[in-house]
Amino acid sequence: MKYITTLLGLVFAASLVFAATGTLLTQPVFVGGVYVNNVSYYSPYPAEPSGFVDLWVRVSNPGTLQAGSSIVDVECNLPEKPPFKPTDGALRFVGTLNRGDQALLQYRLSVSADAAPGPNKLDLYCRSAGQDWRATELTIYVQVSDAVLAVSKVESTPATVEPGSYGKIALKMENEAKIGLKNVVVNFDLASSSAPLSPVGQSTLVSLPALAAGDSADAVLNFFVASDAVSKAYNIPVTLTYSDELNNKYNKSMLVSAIVYSAPVISASLAEQPVALPNAKASLSINVFNRGFSDIKLSSVALVGGELYTLLSPSEVYLGTINSDDFDSVDYELFIKDYSGVLELPLQISFVDSSNQRQTVDVKVPLRVYSAQEASSLGLLPGGGITMWIVALIVIVLAYFGYKRFFKKKRAEK
């Protein structure tokens, strides 16, 4: 009789408890000579796979069959039926139920790990004196304790996006629960972030009406990067909201990143063409340009010595930060050996880009080395053009007087 409670006060107390923690289902049905409340209560609600559930079934004699009659030899049996198995026996002997009496039967059930989510059925058999075993169906709802919607992959295409271009972020979501999910909404919260991104052809909300157990789906944000965006990684808050089959609501938050990056465009050229001559010193001023959308920092320039010249000034010069669409200058002194023509000066520019990656760019700066004759003919030497005309005039005058003197001498001899 340890499983039987005929005191109405205890039944009422149990009702108060399980109104909060369990569930009350259908009205009593007549089974095997007694009335059974199928199901009275079970807890927790819902039951969980690999867990336990406490089940209470109320049987009663409302006294409607025969006035003043009692129901004797009442007993009930709850056999194992997957995914449920009674852990403390299936048979409950109630005995006699007088008019208006009730008994509360308690079972502790184990729930198998492979229990299907949703409603699962049990059969409760009852009988009394003069009655055969009759069954009524009990329903227990099974669900995992937490409906898990996992983000298994975040992919940005392209991996780095240039200012003034398009990109997209895709979240791969997987329903790891054993039940379906619904009303899935992914919010890419660009408004609260500092990211210079704008949605393209869509809003920042991506909705999925349903996601079955074990299924996956992608939430994609197509965006445009502002043309004046600074190169760096931008964090974007993302919120996922969804509901399970019992209308329990869930939400989770995370951050995804969009990397805006513009590769530096570095070049160099002579600030002006010096008059460079063989076997002479030359002073050079070289401009280093940053034509990219992003700044560079910790920059330095190195000019390596060569066979055709000797470097007279320090090889490496530190420049520091060169902003986008700006330049800086470096000066060198060379001694050029016996060579004329175009001399390629190997310049090595080292810097740290906007993603804090050290880069090195090799640039060849052409330097024209004039021969003395070329420099003179082009008037590049100081007074070179006037001297040439004076020399030519002297040659003409000397030739003229020499010619006259030669013919005068010939005439005198005649």
C-alpha cells in the first residue's frame, strides 16, 4: 500500500505541486471498473532523453455506478514500452476504493537515449473484482532540455574586401537538437557597429521559417564597403533568435568580422633628374609614393651598392609613416664609375601595412648618366653651350686666316 494515497488532502497537495512542475492532461476515463485520470501528472515536463520522469496516475471511485458501493481488488499495471521503462516495478495493488475515494499511483520511469522527441505513448492496464484488464493510453512529451542552434562555420567572401567593393558573410547554422526549430531570425546588427558596411539587396535580418532536427542552413549578408573605409577588421554583432516546438524561445549572441583591406601601392622615382657624369659624384633625391587606400608605417628605404657606382651616403634611411595618397623623400650621394647610359638603382622599401604585416617592395629607379659630350651638347654643363660656340667660331676664324695665308704664299711664289 506504499504506492497508494487515498487521502484527498494529499491528492490536493500533489495537484498544487504538479500544477507548477508537471502537466495535467485529459479527463478521467472508465477502465476496468475504475476511473483513471490519464495522465494525471508527470515531471519534469517535458521528459528528457537519457533521463528520468516521475509519473502520477490517479484512480478513483466517484460512486456513480451504484450508490454506496465499493470497488474491491483494484490493481493497475504499467508495462515497459520504449522509450519508457519503470524502475520500481510495473504492478500497483490498490485494494478497495469506497465511494468518493481516490488513489494516487506513482511510477519512476527511465527514458532511453534514443527517445523520439514529441509525444510518446504508454499503456496503463487496470482491473477490479469481476472486471477484465482494460488499458488506457498515457502520453508523455519528450524533448531535449536545450534546443541548440549552433553556428558551425562563418565565411567571408572574399576573405578581405577592398573599400568601394562588394562582399558577403555566410553563417552556417546547424540544428543540433533532436527537435525541429522555427521562427529562426538572424540579425546582422550593422547599426550598432562601426563597420562601414551597407546591406545590398536585403535587410540586415535573415529569417528561416523552420529548421528540422539535424538540418543546416545558411544565413547570408551581402554588403558594400564604403569607398573611404579604413583598412582594418570590423566586428559585427549578430543575434540569433528562434523557438522550439513547445514555443520556448531562445536567443544567442556572437561577433563576426569583416576584414577591409587595401594592399599598399608603393612606387618610387627621382624627384628630378640630376646631371650625372662618369667618374663624378651625383646627388639624388628620390620620392617614395603611397598610392594605395591605406596608410603604411615603420617604413624605411635601402639603396644597395652596385658595380657601376659607389654609395657615399648611408644605405638605409628611415621614413616612418606615409599616409594614403602621399609621399616622402630620401636623399643619396653616389660616385659613378666610368659608365654612361641608364643606370638602374635597386631600391628596397620595407614597411608595415594596415593589417600589421611586414612587407618589402623592390623598386628600380632609372638614373640617366650622360657622357661629357652628351652633357655638353645638351647644355647640361655650366656654360657648356657658349663654350661650344666659341670653340666653333675660333676654328672657323683660324681656318679662314689659314686659308688666306696659304693662297697669298702661292701667289708670291708665282
